[in-house]
Amino acid sequence: MRVRINGKERELPEGTTLLHLLKERGIDPRVVVVEYNYEILPRDRYGEITLRAGDNLEIVQMTAGG
């Protein structure tokens, strides 16, 4: 299935959860904000969201610095 992640089309296996996608990409779910189909998700829902064809994700990583 095809989804859009940060503006780029990606092919993912059916049944992929948001949490699995983050972990597979080496992203710590505690340090990102995810917008799923134009809605900011609370972190405790990442494991509940099963991605579907056509979904749109924006994943923003927090960074420290100044």
C-alpha cells in the first residue's frame, strides 16, 4: 500500500502500525510528533493506528539546541 510520509510517497506492507513504522525507521516514538491525516496524535495511540493506503503522515523529530 502507498502512503505519504513527510511529503514523499512510500510503499508499506498491509497491516503496518504507526508504532512499527517508527521503530522500523529507528525513530524513538518518545521524541517525535506525528500528524496523521492532518490530526496530531497523542503518543499513546501510535500502537493503535494501522496505516491504510492513501494515509498522510508528517513526522517531526524534536531536537535540543539553541
